[in-house]
Amino acid sequence: MTAEEKALVWTKDPFSEEVRETVKAMMSFDKKELYESFYKDIDFGTGGMRGIMGIGTNRINVYTLGLASEGLSRYLKKQFPQEEIRIAIANDTRNQSDEFTKAISSVFSAHGFKVFLFKDFAPTPLLSYAVRQLKCHAGIVLTASHNPPEYNGYKVYWNDGGQIVPPHDKAIINEVRNTKYADIRFEGNTDNITLISDELHQGYFEKINGLSIHHAGKKNIKIVFTPLHGTTVDILPKALIAAGFQPPLMVKHQATPDGNFPTVASPNPEEASALKDAVKMAEDECADMVIGTDPDGDRIGIGVRDNKGEITLLNGNQVAAVMVRYLLREHSANGTLPKNGFVAKTIVTTNLIEEIAKTFNTDCKSCLTGFKWIAKLIRENEGVQTFIGGGEESYGYLVGDFVRDKDSIVSAVVLAEIVAWAKQRGSSFWNELIEIYKQYGYYHDQLFSLTLKGSEGARKIESMMENLRSNPPEEIMGQKVKLVKDYSSLTDYNLVTGDRSEFEFERSNVIQIFTQNGTRITARPSGTEPKIKFYFSIVMDMLPGTDLESYIKKGENLVEDAIEMLL
């Protein structure tokens, strides 16, 4: 169907009078908005279904969410026949989340499902934990993570607490596509809806405390925390206190839950500007550490004191490397490192993690971008190998397996423990990072994102990807290109020999370029935002007596030259 044909459907039953009139107005006066709202249906990407709130098949609204919930309900009945299906639902602090939660809860309860709701907003990792603890068949969290205020979304979790992966994701979409808007059951049964007890939080805190390796020094560090108007405002401080830390200092003007995120341009801890107020407060209060989380509480950004005594924000690759080394080294020293343990990372995350794992004879598994693939690795190896910890470059980490998604609360407690432990022994988190670079070499891992909105932007992104496939560069950053890896066709192309070969992996629209010097560049369209992303990983030997800043600057210059060539 064309956009106009799809829009015409929305001018009739079962849509509300308000929706009908709005669509009619779009058809008459705003053809561009009509096209953008109806030219396609929202699909599941790396983070589920995410989009701009509004009217249309390409927008997040009670009807598109209701349709997804109706299709999911039918799929769950097919997957778990003769069972009383249980489903947990959470939402973050975004606008309209309460309305959306009420709508989809009605759909699931109308199907006779046992629906578990949080009393208020809740972070995404707590939903994952709830699915497992309440023995649910599935879970939903309404969130658009760190996207701008106009976005919302719908993440689906399976009975292991991890986000859906193939074949369930496509099978659910097929079920949704075979469902009509008139089929949505918005008249629910409140008798089937139960509020989740606060006891769930206590069990969660106990599990987090069980991850601790070193307890000394926790009271001796000062932490500044900002939830960026999101869901961790209460739970993260409580988790830190329960783990033995002193209460963190809160950036008060960012502690009000607000879907407009009024104090930041973007509620994304990956962006330094989002944490600038926390950094200033940390400097004023002589704090040891800054912690900032995104609205749904799965991503975390941190700042620590460098060797000049200044608070410096670290990127996701640096944090993941220090965390993995701490876990492996300290468990090894304590005799608690599992012999069959493994760590995990995504293919765009620094290979430094793999090198660290080798030192401790620990398996390092790689997967596609998106934490659902790490959860899949945990599930597939359950009972055979023990997941120790891991993460991805986009500020998402996990330790232990009682949650099956990236978890800023677990991460905050573990990372704060590293800061306390290092300070207790006269070192610092920063020095731990420098020691890693001295041992394994400096890894310059940098992300460049290009935003291209709308249907025209989507076409440009696909054109850029196809050009990389058909015309890969022979040389980049002064280095000869050796190999091009295409995860869409699962083929390797050796530019030196001209040979092509196949490899086994999950398919995805990702291209990796490897140079003869070991540099890696990865290109992939985002599954949740209108962006194409380029991930650079450049390895340099760190010579004695040289400062880190010079390596960072050299890496940034190389990336800048490469971006100009790629675009």
C-alpha cells in the first residue's frame, strides 16, 4: 500500500474521531508529514520498535503499540499452548509512557494473560530481572533509551530476560502484519493485572552485592550522580548504599523525572555535554567519580580523576577494558575465576578486551551490535560456560547473569568498587587504564555518527553502505586495506590476494574494513536511530615516557582524515 492508501485506512473505524480528523488534515495540508508518517511500518531493530510519537504506521502511538501487542499475544499463545501466560511491563519517564502502558496492558489482560506492572517508572534492567524472577514468558519495556524527547519505543523480552532475537523477532512481526487494527483488544480485564512488590528490588540489591570482590574503601570515595531526568533517580543511589557506599551527591536539577529532558540537549551519557553539570559538581565537591545514566537506565557514563587531578570522562571501550581486567585479575587472584568462564563483547567493541581475556586464559566471545546478542550468548552457553562480564562500546555493561541486558545499576556498583579498590591501594581507575595501554598498546577507539533523517536519509544511508560493498577503499589512513568483511552476505574479500570466502555468523547490514597494520573500521546503519555509524579502532604501541594525550590527538587526526575519505 502507498502512504496515501495507508492513511485513508486511518480515517475510518476503528480509529478515534480525533485521529481521523488529524489524518484528514494531513492529507489535505501536509503531504510531507503524511508521507513520513505512513510510508512504512515500524520494524524491530537492535533495540526493538522505536520511533517518533504521533499518528501513523511509522509512528509510536496506541494503535501501532496495540497492534504489536495483539500480534505478540497471538504468538505467545502459539509458543506456550495450554499455559497461563505471564508478562511483565515497565516504562521509563518519557512523555505518554503512562498512556501507552495502560493501552498495552489492556491488550494483554484481554487475552487472559497475567500482567505484572511496576508501581511507577522502572529501569530497563529491572524489567529483565523481573521477567526471570516472576517466571514470565515475556516482558515489555516502553522506552526510547537516549533518543530525543519526541521518541518512544517498545522493547520485547523473552522468557530468559533477554531481548528477542531470531527467529522470534521476525515471527512476531509476521504475526503483527497478519493482524488488523480492528482486532486490537483495548478493553482489558483489570483482574488480570498485578502490581509488582517492592521485594523485587531487595532481591535485586542482594544479587548485586553478591558480585562484590573487594569491600574495603567503599565509604572513602565520593560519587556525584545524575539520572538525566530518568528512571534511576531512586534505585541507583539505593543500590550504592546497599553495597556499602556513602549516598551519592545528586545533581538536583537533573533529578526530576521529565520526558522533555529540559537540562540537556540529549539525555545520552555518551555525550560529554550531558554530563557537564555533574563534572562541574564533582570538581566543586572534590568527588572521586561521576556517574550518569540514560533515561531507561541501561547505559552509564563515568568520569574519574586523571593524573592531573581533573575529572575526565571515559569512553565505553575504556570503561569496558578496565572492568573486564579487574574482574579477571581479581577473581584469578582470589581463586574464584571460573575455569569455564567467558567474557563477551560486540564486533564494534575494542579488541583490547579479547587481548586481556587471553592473558587470563578466558574465552572472549564476539557478537553483533546490540546487547540482545550478548544475552543470546549467555543463554546458549548456560550450564556449559559461566558468563563473567562484558559490554559494548556504547556505554553498556553487565556483570553476572541474573539480568540479561546492559545494566547501569549493576555497572555503577561494580565500577565504583574499582574506584574504591584502586584508591585504597594508592592507585586510581585512571592508572588502571594507563597500565592496560602500557601492557597491550594504545587502542584508539572512536565513533563517528552521521544523522540522515526521514525516507531520503534512509536511502542515502543504504547508498553509502552499497558503495562500501562494491567499491571498498584500497588504502585508508595511510595503510593498505587487507580485508573487507561483509556481514550481510557473510563473505570475506581479501584485497591482497583477490580471494573471497564465506564465514559463519548472524547476518546484519555491517561492513568491516581491516588494514595490514591491524586497524579496523566498521560501518553500520543504526537499528534505532536515523544514523549511519563508523567505528574506528586504531592500535599503536605506547612508548615509554610518552603521554596519553599525544596518542589521543594522533588517533583523532587519523579518524578525521578517514571520515573525509569515507564520506
